[in-house]
Amino acid sequence: MTITHVVRHSILIAALAAGLLPLASASAQATPDVSLRLNEAQDTEDAEALSSPTPARAAHFEIAGGLAALGGTDTGGVALTLGGRLLLGSFSVLRLDVGYGLVGNDHEVQDRWWILPGYALLIPIDTMRLEIGASLGFATSSGYPDLAAFGDAPFNPRWALQLVGAARGHVALWFDLDESNAAFIELAVGTLHLEGNDAGVRHGIDNATAAETVWWTLTVGTTFDVL
């Protein structure tokens, strides 16, 4: 090999080395930039997931039941309640309430029961839901001299207002226990509607007062999903 060939090879090797060094440096600099961009993209996705609203609950049907303190204007007692609830997303519900109970004082015992379809608004509050609603349906109020008279002849009251029109309003707080079950506490006030109609069966009483027509319940209960 001549000196000329040696010089040419040396020049070629030097040129190749000079060209590869910038490429290696650029590759080394690009790797942290790519990692940084990937981290920034992941942070953006996480932030969007946290800031996006909670998905609305799908419409579903649930059964509710509870034990209630039951009272009138001057009576007190207990009641059992049962109902069906069709939740229409996260903010409204159609409901059907059925209840039966006994109230009394020192001179009379009354049995009360009701069948009330209704509608309510749901207002999410942190981990709870506030429910405000109203119902229209039918209810019964019957009077007996005492508890013994009711026990002896429950279908022979001294007076009765049976299956007459009724209206009720309620407010409740709901606490989700898990995805399918919830607990609630509810305050409701209702009244029989007697004026201007002759619906239902009425006997033994001509001028009913609030003592015979008004009732309230304070209920504690649970629900579970059916559909």
C-alpha cells in the first residue's frame, strides 16, 4: 500500500467519525425529550379523567323498605313501609309507596295505610343524595276505641275514611352502601283530601278534622337494586 492510499483511508475514517458523532449526540438528546413528552401526555390524560364529571347512573329499578315512626296531630305509633323506585339517571326518580301502621292516644287508636305514586328530584351532595318529592294517591284512616277493640274486630271500626284521595310531600337523605344497596332516612307529611269530592268509602264521621286526616312518618330503611 502506498503512502497515498494510507492518507486517503485516514481521511475517509476521520470523515465518517466526524459524521457519526453529531448523530449519536442528537439521539442521546432526543431520548429525554421523548420521555418528557410521554410523561406530559400521561399527566394530561390523568388530569382530564379527574376533572371529568362522574358518569350519570343508568336508569334502574330498586325496592325500598323501612321502619317508620308514625304520627298524627295528637297521636303516635309505628308503621312499615315498602316501595318500588325507578331511577331515571342521577337526578330524578319515579316511586310507588305503600305503608301501614297504627297510631293512638289515651282515647282512640287509628290504623293508617296508603298507596301513593310519586315523583322526586335527586340532588347529589358529596357522597349523599338529597331527595325532594311529592305523591298523589289513596289512603285510609280508621278509628277504634282502643287497641283491644282493634285486635278483636279490625274490620269493624267506629269510623272510617277508606281509599279516599291523599297527597304527601317528603324529603330524604340517601347514602350509597355499595353499587347495589343504599340506606335512607326520610321525613314525610301527608293528608287525606275530602273536600269537593266523594271518592272512597266514608262512614261514622261527618266532619273529619286534621286529627283524622293528617299523618307524618320518619322512616329509616334500605334499598336494593332489582333491574
